[in-house]
Amino acid sequence: MAKDNFVERLQQNPRPVVVDFWAPWCGPCRFIQPAIEKLSQQYSGQVDVWKINADEQPEILRSLNIYGIPTLVAFHRGQEISRRTGAASASVLSSLFEAALSGAKPVSHGPAPVDRLLRLLGGTALIVLAYTGGFVGLYLALAALGGLILFSAVYDRCPIYKALSARLQALFNKNPAPPAAS
């Protein structure tokens, strides 16, 4: 299928579409396949699922700026709503289907539990290494990097970060920030 045919078919489709870009050799693609099949059945008649083999259709991937697989892209009325690259849980994949159905961007879930744990362990290891070096020179930089990695594991649960990011986003969007919830 050519890129133009893909876009035309997408715009003429009467239902929202979730496009699964995959390849037969891709391990994460095979990992999420059962969840996609289950969601495809659950949303049958509401959301169409198209599977595009990345090896057979590279021009479509290039035109959509897809650089990794698996990538799932949610479309509503021919417009991209959201995308997800890499393996994900069924609940995260379900949010893509909901986004396609509603036309609204899905709510961010923050890091997955495994990612959160790996970030906590990695950040802690860097800070311990910096401690053994006395926090001088390069070790001080390692401590700062460890702190950033630790924060990346919990940023979505930090009320100060939420308040500041909402204000910064409002500032850049030229909209007044909503009052912070107590």
C-alpha cells in the first residue's frame, strides 16, 4: 500500500482506527499481540485495527515518523490522536483505543512499575558510587545524575512538579493556570 493510499483509506474509514506497525521478527511485537487481539475483539464495530508490516511498508513508517516498532497509532476522523512505541500493558494499550474512540488524547500513566523500579535502582547506584568517591569532581556529577534518574521514577507523584508543570504549560500556552488542587 502506498502512502497516499494509506492516507486516503484512513480518511474514508467511517470508524476510528488503531494502526499496529509491527514485524514478524520483533519480540515486543509478539509480546503485545495477545492484548491487541483482545482489545480488537472488545472494540469490534467501534474501532478498526489495521496491522502494517514495517518490513513491507517502510514508506508509510517514514511518512509518519515512526522509527521503532511496535508502534501503535490511534486515529480519529483521519487525524492522529496518540501513539505508543514499545511493549506496553493491556491498560496502556486500552487507552489508545479509548483515545481513538473519543478523539481525546489519553491520560498519561507515568512510568510502568518495572521502569520505575529500574530507575530507582539505577539512580540509587549512581548516588552510592558518588558517595564512595566523596562527592567531588566527577562524583558530584554522578550524584546529580543519580538524583535526576531517581526523580524520573517518581515525578508523576510529586505535587510540586504537577503544580509547576501546570503553570509552565499554561504560561507557554498563554492560558492562565488553573488553581492547584488542595
